[in-house]
Amino acid sequence: MQWNEACVLRVDFRLQSLWLLLEPRVVLSIPEGTADDAVEVAREFVRERWAVRRNKQANAILDGWIKLIVGEGASIRLRAFEISDGHDAEFEIMRVTGFSGISK
């Protein structure tokens, strides 16, 4: 079995606007015929990786993906289909996330 860190990008419609969501994930590649107990151990590994990620760690991972996508600039504009007929979805990804590092 193999695993890797990945980032899923998806479009969602909320608050009368389209939003591009970045969702960091751990992805498992499980070969066909793998024993059930080995699959369960691998799934528990993934659950454990996510269980220990709190806001600070999760934000660091998200920030890393944003830096890979945005590059050195403050933001980047992406188009869903690269069409210019006025019906394309265009998004701006900025380095700033919704995470707040303030703790009590």
C-alpha cells in the first residue's frame, strides 16, 4: 500500500457566491486483494494522521499547498475553463487563510 498527502480542489456555491475550496487529504492506494486487516491498519494510520492535526498544524499544511499554487506572489487568479465568453468561473487564491493563530 502507498499513501501520500494531496490537496483536493472543488467549487462550492455558498452565500450567493462560488468558492474554490482547498481540502488537504491523505490518500491511500490499496492494491486489489489486500487483506482486510491490512486495509484496516492503513485506514487507522490515516485517521491517526488527521486526529493529531489541530488548527495550527492543519493551517501549516494548507499554507504549504497555497504556496505551491500561488507561488511567490500575494495571490493568483485562476479560471475554471479558460474561456472568455463571460461564463467562466474565476477565482483569486490569496496567501491569507481563515486561520487565526490567537489562543487564550
